[in-house]
Amino acid sequence: MNKKISVSLALTIAIIAMTVTFSVTMILARQIFDQTIPSVQEKESMYSKLAELDKYVRANYYGDIQDATLFDMISYGYVLGTGDRNATYYTAKQYTELLEVQSGNIVGVGVDVVKDTSGYARITQIYAGSPAEELGLQVGGFITAIDGADVKNLTRDNVLTRLQGESGTQVALSYMSPDSETMEYTVIRSKYVIPSVEYQMMEDSIGYIKIIQFDSTTITQFSKAANDLTEQGATALVFDVRGNAGGLLSAAVDCIDLLVPKGDIVWAEYKTGERTLMGESDESSVDLPMVVLVDGQTASSAELFAESLRQFSGAQLVGQKTYGKGTIQAEPHRMSDGSAVVITVAKMITANGESFDGTGLAVDIEVAPDTNTDAGAPLTSDPQVSRALAAAKLLTGASSGSESTSGSTSTGDSAPASDSTAEGTASSASGEE
């Protein structure tokens, strides 16, 4: 009798357990269903609208549709529609070119330019081993047309994009030399290397290091520059990140680490409010007075570099207020067709817990640029560089305060915190600007 009761009880318990399990499963499934259906309905609505548009256009459009171009344009539009001003969609070709840029290798003509007041593209740099160097193009000369297109109608980025292309392809250039002699060239694009760092010893043993961009080659070149200058007896260092739009966050962190004492350099703050440490420095540092040259085009990782040197090492910022891009973008997500997308995933938080996104960095010493300075002129003829050298000399104690009064001054307070966006996971946050 007792045995039968035990079996019955066991069966009852099993049935109750199954019933509870089934009920809990159904409740959870219903919750998931309720959360999923709106999302599915939204996506169905989006795809239905796109399908409706595509059906109508294909049935009635007079011209031919290139599907590859159409899909790229749809992707461009999607990224644009997110409202992320720092998001970028790359076609397969553009992504390949991006990888070449980040590795320091470029295929093109071999010049850097700015849009001159004339509207033409004034050459500011000729890269070693490039077609431009072989042709004898000169710094200070002008590119007036590319493949017949008047440069006056193009932005600087458009100009650089048209100059780049596949190795062995041709591009037609209309060129005007600094003494106004005009020439026509057919240039065969080839690979050349863009240095990310340039340096020299200036007057009074002040070391000068220009960081053009932060890429995978930067830390090696930067380390060599800093070591060479300190071994030559530099008494102070001037870093020039004017026009530096950023690049790889990890590269900037490596350069900062080389200079500053131990501490947390940068945090990523996600939209959930969670923060993840993205870079820190070790105990080694360079114990020299520092000055950083910045301007309105100094952005992202370059701004972090400048502000970190100010916070950790008391560096003075000279020039003009920076751009104010304090967000972190994920590493490019490569699509199945070779294209890629970059989106903003986090806000950049500096060592003191603040953000410069949307506000930029205020300088300690404000100096306006001389727009009439010739691109090939000596560095010391640049008023911003001259003022930075004076500030560095003052920091070393080699000159009196009266020598550094040129240029108006402003407070060196870091920019206040502001709203921004955030990067998905710490492991995918590389920081690209």
C-alpha cells in the first residue's frame, strides 16, 4: 500500500512540475513574441516600402539601372538616415583604399593639397617616391583641373579622391607652377608611402614633431622622432597636430603612453552609461616641457592627444580652438560584398572624466594662422609655430616672460562635458575619426 502511494505521489509531482515548466515557458515565449512582433512589423514595413518603390521604378524608368550602384546608394542613404554624423559607408573599392591609407600605403599621384583662395588646389606636400616627385611638381604649385574637371568646383576631399585610384591607371592633370607656368600632364598612378610623423630640431634645442595622422605606422615613427630629439639634447618638445583629423584611437593612445606618466588615458562611455577603459599609460614618461599646436581641424584622436598631454604633463595648447569630435567609432564592419560600414558607438571621456565632443578644446595661447604664408617657407615664418617655440622656451626658463607676449591668451580649461554617441563593445572600439 505504501509503495502504491509513493508511485502515485511521484506521478503527481512530475505532472505538477511539467505543468509549471510549460506555463513558465509559455509566459516567456509570449513575452518574446510580444517584443519581436513590433520589430518584425517595422522591418516588414520598411522592406515593403523599398520593394514597392523598386517595383515601380523598374517598371517605368526609361534608363538602365546598375544594381551594384543602386545597392551602394541605398546603403549610403541608410547610414545617412541614422543621423550619425560620423558614420561612414564604404563601397568595396573605397574600403580597400581605406586599408591602404591606414597602412600608410597609397596609390595615386603623391601630393597633398589645400583649397586656395583662388579656388584651385594648392600643393602643400610632395611625397617621396611618388609620380608627382618624378614629374617635378612643386610645393606651392596648383592643380587646376583633373581629367578635365575644373578644381574650383571640387572640395579638397573630392580632389584627393580623384587623384587616387588603382595602380597603373592614368589621370590627366592641369598644373600651374609657383611662377604661373601652366602645363598638362598624364600621370600614371603608383604606390607611395605617406609618413605619419615628421620632425626636426629647432632653434634653442626645441624639438618639433608634426603628427599628420594616427595610423598603424605612427607609433614606430613617433618613437623614433622622440628618441632622436631627446638624444640630440632637446630641452622641450613642440607637437604639431594642426589639420590632424584623428585616425586610430589605439595609435594615439600609444603615442600618449610614450610621453606621460602612469594613469588612465581614455574611457569609452556607451549609451547605457557604462564606461570601459580604452587606454592607459605605464610609469615611463618623457620629462620635458611640452607645447601642442592645434587648430579648428584638429579632431578626435588628435584632440585626445593634445588634451592628455595638457592633463598629464601640463602641456600648453597654442593656436586655435579644436574641432570638437569626441566620439569613438567601431572598427569598420566588413559586409559580404567587400563593402564596409563604420558607426559611432561611444563617447570619448578623458582622464579627468570630461568630454570635448561638440565643444572642442580651448587653447592656452590663441594665435591666428597666417593664410599668406607660402607652403614652402621655413617653419619659423609660421606665426603659430613661432609662438609655440616662444612658449616652449618660456617653459624651459630659457627666456623671460616678455619674450612670449605675442598672441592673445585664453584660459587652458578643458572643454566641458557634452552629449555624444557610443561604441558597442570595448573589444570593437578602435576609434576612428
